[in-house]
Amino acid sequence: MTGSLRCREVERLTLESEDRALTEAERRLIDAHLAACLRCRDFAADRTLIRRELAAVRWPAPSDDLVFRTRRLIRGRRPDTATAGLPAWIIVALTVVSAFTAVGLVIALADVTPDMSLADLPVGALAAVIIIAQNALTLFFAPVVLRTFRARRRMPEGAR
Amino acid sequence: MYRTDVYRFTLALAGDARDAEDLFQETWLRAVKAEPAGPEGGGREAKAWLFTIAANAQKDLLRKKRVRRLFLRERTKAISGGTADADPGWDTPGQAGRDEAVRSDVRICLRRAVARLPGRERRVFVLKDIEGFRHEEIGRMLGIPEPTVRTLLHRAVKRLRRELAEFGPGPERPTILEEGRP
């Protein structure tokens, strides 16, 4: 770079110096220009002022309410949690398994009377009770587990 | 961790807290929708990706606002100063003496001036001066050539200087000529 610089070029180089190291020639030309040009010295001073003041701004974090509303919005708009459609063959298979379980439970619990204690139950009946309890727990917790898992999987890494 | 970064960016872009909240929500909605196409893992790349989404969302929101103004014949906030006087969401420091008060004035003027920058210039300026991205990164994020980034930044700084001179607290404005060398 040779010769003298115009004010516009000095301004642009001033901005570029924030992004890359200027060459020795550029630096000399700028120094020579700044020594003689009040306008460009003002530009450089204002630039420093702007950067310094922006660096001093204390930016707030998003409120908990905003984060909560955003999460709710995301859940509401996500199609796979709202209307997750199961394939037909899974529904048929579940229906058949449920029907067999129901028949098995009826047979296993046929001999059980209300006055029997847990220890008096025959093995088949005890197994049936365990299956009932297991299903109840699964039905209760499955939606919570699924929602949490999907939310974790779908949210970008940094948002967790 | 990025939610604070995204919120800061949307605050700086939107100019007031209410618009920033809309932009924040829109950004995350789009991010979740576009997540499979996003970068693997976290880091600067993920942050840049989120900011790109936010910048695009702001572009769309500005466009919608312009259309709404056209149809509803709203007086533009820029003319009435509405944007400048709305809740900025930027924290202004406590009044700890004369120096701090003057600096606080400068910061208020600066906030107003940034809010008045045209969309493209504002996006470039915020990405550079507030978020600290390099020209090359900003070009990639906004899909514009690097020389355009430099031109937009130059324009933004010149416009800010004009605005600051207009709003500035006059003789009380701190002079920093001695440290003004680039």
C-alpha cells in the first residue's frame, strides 16, 4: 500500500484492524493520516467509545417465565408428541396381547376371595397381581418418561 | 447456556424487551424444528447456528411488521421514537456518581441509536460489536460476502456516530481521544 489514504479508507481500515492485524505499511499510513486529520481521530475515538460502552452493558438473562413459556410453546407445536400415530400392526398386536392377558388374569384370579391374604394366594394369582401392579405403574409413568426423553433428544445441545 | 446468549442477541436486535421475547421464542421454535440439520454438539458453531436462526427470524419479523404497518397505517415507531423509548431490556447501571451518570447517558443514546439502525446493518453491528464474531463468520451466518459485511459495519458505525451526535449529552460526552487509536 503506497501513497496517502482518504478518510473513508482510514475509517474502513480502522474497522478492519479489529478483525485482523494491519500490515506495517497500513499502520504507517494510518498513523500519518491520523496525525493530520481531526475527523478521522474523532472517528477512531467514537469507535472506541462505542465498543467500550457496549462491553460495559450488563445484559439480563431471560426470565424463568419466558423460558417456561418457550418450552411450553415448543411442546405444543411439536407434532410427534401431540399426535404420535402408532402403526396399525402394533395396535393389533397390543390388542391381542391385552386380550390374552385379560383371559389369563380372569382364570388366575377365579379362586381368589376377598378374605385371602397375599401369602395365601396361589402362585398363578400372585403372578396376576404382580402383572396388574406392573401395568398400572407403566401406564402411570410411561407418558412422563417418554415426554422427558423426547424433549431431551429434540432440544439442541446448548439449550438443555 | 445458550439461552442467555440468544436472549442477549435478540434483545440487541429487537431493540425492546417485548419484541425480544417474541424473537427469542421464534428462534427456539425454529431451532427445534431445524435441529436435525444443525451442527453436532455445542461450541461456537452451535452458537453461530442459533444466531443465524435468530437473525433470519428477525428479518422475517421486520418484514411482517412492515406489512402490518402498511395495512394498519400505524405510525412507525422509528418516527415517533417508540422503539427508542420502549423498555429496552438493557440493564443501565446504577447512578454511582457523575462519571457513571454520563456513561449511562451515552449508553442510553447508544441503545436508541442501535435500535434505529436498518435491519441488515443492525444485524451485522450486533454480531460484530456485541457478540464478537469475525467478519468472515458474520458473512457465513448471514449469507453475504465478507466485503459486504465490512461495508455494512462501516455504514452502521457512521450512522451510530450521527445518531450519537444528535442524541448525545453534548459537552459532557466523555472524550477518549487519547485512547482512540485503532
